[in-house]
Amino acid sequence: MLAIKGAKVWTMGAEGFLDGATVLIDHPVVSIRDLRLQAGIACRHGLNEKTALQMITINAARIMGLDSRLGSLEPGKDADFVVFSGHPLESMSRVEAVYIDGANVLGGR
């Protein structure tokens, strides 16, 4: 196992990016609200965007053993997701809508 600025690396993929990495937080010291920011910081330090998004979605779900229903948008999974005003890893992007189980619970149209 190798630690890289908040990422825990389980294996190195054939394409050279980090498979199985996730962002570690120590709530309340490092707040869950900073999860997106931590992934964005990892990108600024060289991590590709796809891997950064996987770190805070499907990889986290896999580590918790919940990837059969969480972590990605697929038929049969819980449809919980957020719509941002810009790229989700950009600190200036704001939440425009939140959906839980496919139902709009904040913002949206």
C-alpha cells in the first residue's frame, strides 16, 4: 500500500493510473465537505480527473462493499447524484440540484 497526499493506492492499473484509490478524510478534522476539494487538489498534483472522480464515487463504494448499489449511475442502483454548475472538481462549481433515489430534493427544474 502506498500513500499519496490523501489517496490510498491499492493497485496500479495497466494504464498507469491508480486503481482502487480513495480520498481519506478524518471527519471532523478534515470535513466530509472537503471531499470534492481533496479530489481536486489531487488533480492539481497530477492525478487524472477520471481517477479523482472514481476516488470519491465507485472506489469508496467498493471499499465499503456497497458498489452493487452505490458509486455509479447504472440500472438497478440507487440514483443519488448531484448536478453542479461546472466541473465537480472545480472549487468554484456550485450545487444546482440534488437527487436521492432519482427524486429531486434540492434545486433542479
